[in-house]
Amino acid sequence: MNKIEQSPHGFEEQLLTDLTAHVAWRAEMVSAARPVGRRTRYVRGWRIAGAVGLAVALTVGGLAVQTMRVGDQPPPTASASEVLRMAADAARQQPELTARPDQYVFTELLATMRERPDSGPYTTVRTQIWQSAGGVAHTQARYRPEADPNGWSELKVLRPDDPADPDKELDVFPSPAYHGDLPTDPDELLRYLREHPVDLHLPEAADEQAVYGGESMPYTTARSMLDGYVPPRALAALFELLAREPGAVVISGDVVDAAGRHGVAIRMPGVIGGSEDFLFDRDTHVYLGTRGSVVRNGKESLHAAAALLRVAIVDRPGQLP
């Protein structure tokens, strides 16, 4: 029996650390003294990034080029931008959900992860998350091993880490999880995201002007919104905007997500020491979830994969749709 199974408390804490770090990587400044345009995104820390983890991995200035191989099979016929535009078409066909500020965005994920980034056995876990639609309450979540239908943990309140003290949690509410006010035109959305960047909870020494004013910041904010709920037309605009971001590539060969669904993987730019992929259904191009890998000694190893199973609007944490 592994360490996670031996201690329910250890299981819950380790799961929070690993899963939320994968659902969206933690934003960390490597050095606040670096000049504008030289900051890059690093896969490191594996700490909770925020109330539910935001897609806030930083990429600014010249994008770091992935040096790892992406497969020996012939390249796919569609480019990353084409796949993202097909994902936009698929998004427009989805039914629209509405929410009041006092309600919650319910998300269920199936995650496969390792206890350590590059070693150890994989564990598959079902996760249920309740995020405040209006950003007026803390996020709550519960987990269970996929092999144990009765093994649900208790609901746990999630708070972001204090960048100055990683062992301390900030008592601040997250951003709204229901993004109903987003523009539905990609150009208007780009302007909106520049004016309303996601809160990265940067350390005091970080150069906030350099970070928030960087050319990649709107894309960082756009990715963060995939952790909540974006209405269909706005989601289509978001994918069309991400299709403009340079540096993304399609991973060759068949890709299977944590739920066993076959898809297409788009490797996002700017990650050093690992990779971050967005997965889309191979036939319908509906967004499926994410996966992340690390590189040690030149070898790429999957660390975690999160498959999005369902999203709904509910009235309170713990309520199921």
C-alpha cells in the first residue's frame, strides 16, 4: 500500500498539491530583477496556485522554444491554430448555462497523477470542485480514488498560497468562476483581457508592471478562465484568441485523456523543464482537459492529466447537479 492510501489526511493534502498544480500551473517569478521581455514560465513548486488553481503560468517576451521531441510519427494534417479554431466552432454548439453571483460552478474531473513529478506509480482520482460563480466565497473540493466509489474525502476549503510564505494561505476570495461578461469577439476579448488580467498573487519583489504589461498576459488570463465556466460564444472567442498565440504545436500520434477519450493535444508555448498540453476530442474538437509533463535528464515523463467530465451550476458546495 502506498503512502497516499495509508493516511487519508496525507492523501487529501498530496492530491490538492498535485492536482491543482496540474489543472493549471503555479505562476512563480524566477527573478524580479530580470528585464522586461526575459521572463519565462517554469514548471516547478507543485503548490496550490489559488482557490482552485489558475492557468497562470507566465510567458512573456520572446517565447521559449520547446526543445523536446514531440513524436516520430508524421505530423498531423491540422495545425494548432486550425485545431483551436475547430474547438471554437464546437464551443458555439454547446448549451449555455446561467448563474447568479451567489451560486457555484460545479466541475468534475478525472485525474491521473504521480506522487512525485517524475517517479512513482500513477494514481487515478475523481475530483469534484465548487467555485463561487461571483467570486464571493472560497472554493471547496472533495476527492476519492477512482477504485473506491465510497472513498470521498470531506469537503475542503481551498485558499491561495501567500507568495511570501508558501506554508501560509491567503484569506482572499478567488476571481469569479462564471465568466458571463466576456466579449464574444476575439479582438474585443483581447482588449478586455489586457484591461482585466488574472490576479497572479505575485511575490512582493516581483516586477508587476513587467508581468501584467507583457504581451503574453492576455493569453495567460484566457487560459485561466478554462478552470471556470465560459459561455459558448465567449468560449469560441477565447479559443480563436488562443489560436493567434505563436508557438503552439500539435502533438503527433493518438492521444488518450485520463478518462480514456481519444483526442488531439496542443502543446502550449513557453514552458521550461516540462510541457503543458490542452486536449480536444479528435472528432468533435470539444475541449477535454489538460495534461502536464516534466523533463529530467532529457527524458519527458507524464506527471498528471486532468479530464473534464462535467460542468454545471448549483446553489451550494457539496450539491450535485
